[in-house]
Amino acid sequence: MRKILLALLGLFAAVGINSAVGATLACAVGFAPLAGVAAVNGAALVSGLCGGFTPSGALGAGIYTEVWTGELIKAFRSAAESIGWYQAIRSYDAYVKHDVIHFVDVGADPEILVNNTTYPLTVQDLPDGDKAVELDKFQSRPTPVTDDELHAISYDKMALVIEKHKDQFFEKKYSRAIHSLAPAENAAKTPVLVTTGEATADGRKKLTRADIVALKNKFDKLKIPKEGRILVLCADHVADLLETDQRFEKQVYDYTTGKIAKMYGFDVYEYDECPYYDTTTLKKKAYGAVVGENDRQSSVAFTTKRAMRADGSTKSYLREASSDPENQRNLFSMRTYTICLPLRNEGFGAIVSAKVEAAKAPEEEESV
């Protein structure tokens, strides 16, 4: 009887600990606490059936990482809803195999003959080819959490670590995506325009509605499909329009997704991490490059008909303190695969803040 009572007490303790872990993790990744409680206790039940609960009454390292990985995958899938312009891009997740997507390249477009009188027609081959695109690999550096910390503050520290890793992955994922969608330079099929408004105190020209109309005109002449046109405004350009255009201020209606009402055929969004361009050459700066004196931030335009995004595998890693007797610390890190790219090198554009040259002081008159 005593053994049964002790077993029951141990079971209740394990369920209580697992419930606390599950609820904390679920809150950390943006899900209902009950979902985390059910997930962790479910994993604990499987662990118990396969070999009993762990000595401490909590989950083992393998189960922890499985639970965290599952919750983080759900968070990655749902987080796109908070970035409206990213969500609008077609997802190619279903085509990812081993973190690679295989596209079929059909080669050149078929030639169309008008009022032809010469027969037989010349045969034009359109050979297919395989184009493999590897997803970018994102890894976080391991974060240590000592047993002393966990002993003093329970599992809050670990939940905070997971939350930080998740947030950094999201930030990197979306900033890389908008950078990839921006044209490399001003070209015939990928226009990069400069702003034409009044000069600002920080040495650039403001964005005007006329600049957006000019970009629309470029897209129209390139016969870019009108359906699915997206314009992502950087923070400077949003501020420019808010300061100079009362109509624009009334168009901002969803601060959660950053979406702004349609303007000249574009679905307009706001995003702070848009790429920078060299205002002299109108070439895009490399991702993560140091911003120079001639560099200004841009707003990016694209069509969803020519863009793709895909998420591959996600995995979390945990080394428990029990495997590190010298330091007695846990190590947590993550790895995921994702990509966002143009499908064709057309239907993409940008508007860059023009640099205003500082006024030169008048030269002193030469003394006679």
C-alpha cells in the first residue's frame, strides 16, 4: 500500500512538473497553455510506456527536444500571418524534399507566328531541365542555462531562451526574404527608382505619391500582372507619406500585419528591415553589409506571380546538464531551413531615397 501511494504521489508530481513545462513552452511560442500541457504529458505517457518516467519525474532530453521542435514548427508556420506581405507569397512547402526544391526549367518561350504562309512549320524544341534550389540553413549559437539557474527560477529561464531563439529566427527569416525580393540593380525588367520629394534633415529626398505612380507605370509597361502586386514601404517612406499626405494617414488600418489600403494597384505593407542601395550606382547592398555614406534604405515592390517561399525541416538541440558534470549546464540551440526567392528576374522593383548633396559654402571673393 505504501509503495502504491508513493507511486501515485510520484505520478502526480511528474504530471504537475510536465504541465508546468508544457504551459510555459506553449506560452513562449504563442500557443494556448492547455495545448502545451497536453503535448508534454502526452509525450511523457509515451515515454512511460516505453520505459518509465525519468528519475526526476520530468521529461528526458530526447522528449524535450521533440516537444520544443514541434511547438517551434507550429510557431514558424503561424508567424507568417503577422507579416502580411510574406504571407501573400505562394508557399512551396509541399515541394521541399530533403531541404531542396526541384523546379522544372522549360527553357525558352514558344515562338508565335502571325499570318504564316510557309509550311511545314519549323519545329521548336523546349527542352526541360531540372533546377535544384537548396534552402538556406539557419542555425543559432547554443545558449547555456545552468542547473543553478533552473534550480532558482524553475523553467522560466528555459522558456525565455526558447522565445529569444524563436524571435531571432523570425527576424532573420523575413529580413532575408525582403532582401532577396529586391532587385540587385536598376535594369530593364527590374526598375529601381529614386524619390523626388522635399529634402529632409537627414540628407535624403522624401517619397511622394508621384514616385509610387512612376513605379506603377514601369510595371504596367513591363506587362507585370496587376493581380498580386505588393509594395513594402520602409519606415522612412511611411513617415514621409504620413507627414505630407492626410489621405495616406487614413489608409493605415491594420497595425498588426502592417497592411495599408491599396494604392495604385499595389497592396501596401510596412516593414522596417527593407534593404539598402548605393544611391550612386543604384545597386543593392549585400545582406548585412555596413551602411555607407551614399547608402539609403528602399521600399520594395514585387508580384506574387513571380515569387516563392518555402520552409524545410526544423530541429532543436538540447544537451542536459547531466551530460556535463564539469559545468553542470544545459545547452540549447536550433536549426531550420527556409528560403524566399524570385522565380523569374522580372516583376520586381524598388524606390530608393535619393541622397541630397550638402550645400557648398560660397567661395570667398578674391581680394583685389
